Amino acid sequence: MKLSEMKAVMQDELNKRIQESYDNRQSTGKFKSVFKEEMQIPVWKIGAGEHLIDILPYMIGEGNPNPKRKVGEIGDYLNLFIHNGVGVNENQYICLARCYSKPCPVCELRLKLQKEGEDPDSLKSLNPTRRCVYNVVVYDDEKEEAKGVQIMVVAYYFMQRHLDELANPVRPGSARTNYMAYNKTGKSIAFKREGVGAKNTSFVGHKFVDREYDIPDEILDSSFCLEKIVHIPTYNEVYEALHGKVEETKTNGTPLVAEPPLHAAGIGRLRGGVVSTVDESKKPEVQNSNDPSCPDSQGQIGTSIDKLSTCQNCQVYEACFALNEEIEKLEREKRRASITSRRGNKA
């Protein structure tokens, strides 16, 4: 068929191509995100300035990295550890080791280079960063609000740690603020983004704002099952993206890798609270000390966890996380003992 014979459909098709071109105007052809490509995920781009949002609950699906989260329960956000800038296309991939206790090519490469004496600063780009994924409604303006439920992806350091602190009760024994409640007892969240670029950005001024409305049912029902929209890659997929070639195999078809796969048992305590058995013979030394110190001059190991920007790529995060849990356990025991003592004296 000649082009002149397709005039009836030509205009509609050209309109579609023009719209596609506009939609892809900022695309560089690089950067594959952690979301499934076949799904149209409305990811909110958090620009500079002040913002006001509601965070919505959702129904948990299969594949949540936290073993305590069960399918069908109500979830608040999805906690992920993500490798950024993988391979020549600078793709994003979920860290298979941190999230699912599986071999991860990026972590294997980092461990291999670390054993070979690579400078720690040069290895930071291979560390996974902690990201939180939320369902949100954005009230910055009518245009954003009209979009309905969007997906927000932000570093734990920039958002969730602030929300956790705000939700903590002022007095011991009091209930935490349920800011995600669907009715008027819930809270909207106001914050401000300052700066541009990965190294110059900061999120400040977090506060809860009273709501005078219930979240409409149609909005609640529009929440995405966050586990269903995330792409969980295979080992070979990440390996090929990282090295630019498929994984080499032996003559019997088994994988041929320079280092043994880095299972959870090889990386100690996982971020997110999953405990694994550590093979001490393979555990990398941290600053040649069994009692490492915080590499940030402003921090203190065990107490500054997730409070500094350097926590995102810290080499001693696991040790700090474990010590922090011990410290918090002791503090809880002291508070309980103090409350019991005061009640006993009053009696």
C-alpha cells in the first residue's frame, strides 16, 4: 500500500508520534529504572521548593524484601537497596544480596576489588543505596493533585528517618502518630527540597500538617501494590549489564566467576534487620579493627545510624546497625525499669 492511500489513518498516527516525541523529550536513551518497563508507572519527580503530600497505605504483595511483611497485610512503604549507574547505560538494579539474600554481581565485584586493595572511596559507587518507595498524592498545585496517586522514590536519609522521628511519641509509653490513617486523624506531610544534583540536594523542614478530610475511597483503591511494580532482575541480567557481556560458563554449563557468589552469609547483618550467619574467614576487615569507628568525623558508631548523608554508602553500616540495635534495646530496658520504679514509689 502506498503512503498516499493511508491518508485516513495517517493524521492520527502522526499525532501519536508527535505526542511520543514530546513525552520522551528528556530521555537520553540511558538509565533503566527499578520499575517494570511494561507498566506505566507515574513516578513523581520531586523538584526544588516546598511540597505537601499524603502518603497512602497499600496491600502488600509477594516479593517484599522484609520477611516480616506478609502478603495481604497493609504496608506503608517498600524498603529497597539499589545499585545505581550499573554498566555503560548507568542502569538501576535492586541489590539481590541486600534485598533477597541472593548472589549479586555488583556486590561480588565490590568484594573482589576490596580484597585486591582498591581504594575505599573508589568502591563507594558499587555500594547499594537505601531507597524508600511510597504511594503519594501531591498537593503542590491543581495539576499535580489531578494526577492522583503517584510513586515517590527517595533516600531513607531524606524522608523516612524524619517521619520516624516525627511519629515518635513525646512521652514514653504514648502511641506513635499514625500519619497514614485514612481519616482525619492522619497527617499530611510538608517538606522542602533544596539544591540540585545528587551531592547538593537536601530535604528539610519536615512536619506533619493536620488534615480536615478523609482520604476518598477511590484514591485508597488506586494505591499501587509496590511489590508488583518493581522489577526483580536475574543474576545474569545484572552481570551482563555490569560487565557488558554474558556470564562465562565452564564446559559443563555452570557459571564461571572470579569470586564465589556473595550470599547473605558473606556480608553479615543485612540492612533492614535481616540477620545472617557470617563466615568470619571470608568477612572483609573493616579498618583493621574489630571495633570500627564512624568514618564521618561528625558521627559516632551505633548512635549516628542514618542521621548523616555519608550513612548511605558507609563501609561499616552493618556493624553500626547491629550496635545501634543493642543500644536501643538497653535504652528500652532502662525506660521500662524507670517507669516500673516510679509506679512502685507511688504505690
